[in-house]
Amino acid sequence: MDINVDALRRDLEEFYGSAAFGGFPAAFVDLAQVENASPQQLVELSRRAGLDLTDYEA
């Protein structure tokens, strides 16, 4: 499966950023990981976040 990494990164940044500023400061750690993550790491982070990767198929 080919993943649109840019869209996935953007959505993960929004997901963890919203959580961090919404009262879950521990999400800042995940947000920092997203910014520097490889494509494979992004896939793993998205699975942990419960995102559906089929939404990001290229």
C-alpha cells in the first residue's frame, strides 16, 4: 500500500496538537515525534492513534 505521507503527517500533527492543547500535555511528546518521523514511524504512530490508513492511500 502506498501512503500519502504528507497528508498523514499533517493529520497526525493536527491530532496530537489538538490533544496537547486540549488538556493532554503528554501528547506534546507524540507531536514532537511526528515532526521528525520517517514514513514507517508515521504509520506506526497512526496505528497507535487509531487512524484508518486506507484514508491515506496514494
